[in-house]
Amino acid sequence: MIYIRSNEEIEIIRKSALMVSATLAEVAKFLKPGITTLSIDAMAETFIRDNGGIPSFKGYNGFPFSLCISVNEVVVHGFPSDYILKDGDIISVDCGFYRNGYHGDSAYTFAIGDVKPEVLQLLKVTKESVYRGVAQARDNNRVGDIGFAIENFTSRENNYTVVRELVGHGVGHDLHEDPQVPNYGRRGDGKKLKSGMVIAIEPMINLGAKEVYTLTDGWTVVTTDKKPSAHFEHTTAVRKDKGEPLSTFTVIETAEKLNPELNTSYFA
């Protein structure tokens, strides 16, 4: 079922989405070589609960952590672990925040230290592609218009590949709602978008081949060629003329720039 949200509902979702952004900004302050990804998860869960929220992911279909933390060739749904971050890693952090009956959902990929230029360029293009998709989230467009904009920019213009097994989705009372929002598609195809819908637009873009597989934990998705993958996501309201991000990257970027361990040289 596809929901059309009232302005009041959208404002509640916005508050949850902005708390996801605030959590990711705390992650940006915390990141450095030598820490475990499990320590990031613990810090973020404390921050979420201290701010009156519930981690959306913890317990969702049995997922055991508050964050999905995906390093280098891990595309999404990575388990926080004893893995120690090192100089040159990229790390995607996906977070959900639930409060007052509604979820917010956002993801961001960070570059730690001396990351290869071709990987930094992948991050730059993937991040920009979110906004290409958001611009198409307007009344009477279709889901395929979002997917086309993302795929055209990342694949046709920049020669990366789009993961096809994983897609964006509606966001609201439930973390994942209809419609599905693929990061590929054709103009004019798919479900019609209506003002008031709230969706997560989340490109997952690979440096190498598009093929992925899932590890034996049943969650962690990895590129088959072991090349890096990037992931950015905005909770987005469908509006009359263009989509409106309800989450924000601005507070995350500000925190990144203040952390000397993070590489922000790819910022536009």
C-alpha cells in the first residue's frame, strides 16, 4: 500500500530524518583509523536513545545492530564488528531513527585518510546522483524517472555500475514501505508519484562490476569483484515541482571538515 502523508506527518518524519543526520554527524566526528566498527555502532545507539529515539534497524527482521556499517567492497547491510578501520578505507554508514510513530532513514559514505583518487571520484558521483534522483521525485512523475536519472548519471555519464538487487523504498510508520524505488529504470515507467509520498532514495554504485552476493550471515552484501561500492541516501518528500530531502548532508559535511582524519577533497 502506498501512503500519501499529511503535512503534519511529513514534519514528524522530517524530525526523525534530521535526527538520523545528526547521528551521522556524530559518526563523522568519531571516525578515525584504529577504531572498530562495533564501537561506532555503540556510540550511535547511545546517541539515538539519549535523544528519545529508537534505532530503526535494531531487531528489524532480526538485524542485530543499530547501524549498517559497510567498508570498502561491502555494498550495504554490513555488520558492525571487531574490524579495525585503517587509512584508505571508505565506510558507508546507514542509520534509521524512530520516534513518535515514524522512521527517518539516511546513509552516507565516508573516506578515511589517503583514499585513492578513483574511489573519491566514485563517492563524489554517487553523492551527486542522490540529488539527481531527488529532483525527479515530483508529482505525476514515475518511479522510473528517479531510477533513470540516477543510472544515466552514474553509469552512462561516469562509467560506474548500479546495484540492481537492492532498491530504495517508501518510509513512514514502517521502515520499508511501498513503492520500491530502483536506482535504474526508464522514463515514464513504474508507480506514479504523488505529492505527499515519502520515499528513501539511495543509490548503491560500484566502481567495478554490478554483480553482488550475500555472505553467510544472510545480510552483508559484497561486490563479486571486491572493488569498492558507495552508498548515499536521503529520506525525500514528493512535492509538486521536485523532491524535498527531509534528511540533510550539511551537518555531516560540517563535521567531516572538522575531522582531520577524514578526506573531504572530493567535495564539490
